[in-house]
Amino acid sequence: MPNTCARCGSSKIIPGVPLWDHIGDFGVRASPSRVEVHGDPDAFVMKDTAFGELSVNICGECGHAELVASDAPALWEKYEKSRS
Ligand SMILES: [Zn+2]
């Protein structure tokens, strides 16, 4: 968890704000934004994918927003596999 803002140095950090992905003009359906890293990106169907949900750490002084992905070790593992 961050203690200070990377841009202005303030300690007014709002940690872990969910980043919602709204579907449609009225935002009726929403789901957490997420990233995907494929262990086998060239596969036609089974790409051996790891998912990470995104959250945001927001500075309450300057508004700097920093994205954080969950399950980073699993994402890294798939990335390493894709390079071998
Ligand atoms: Zn700041």
C-alpha cells in the first residue's frame, strides 16, 4: 500500500479504489476492469491466461492516480512462460 504520492509527495492517498468497467450508455452493467496475460498468446483458443483485477490508488492532493493489478505473481508467471 502506498504511503505517499509519486508525483507530489502528499500522504493523502485513497488506496484500493475499484475501477469499474461500465457497459452501455447508462452503465447498467458493470464489472471490475481487469488485465489478461497469456502464457501461450499464439494459441488459437486455449491461451493459458491469468487475470488481474485493477484498482486505483488516488492522491487526495493532486489527483495522481496509480493503477494496481491483483495477482501479480500469477501474471508474471504467464508472462515468463510466453517468453520461453
Ligand atoms: Zn499527489
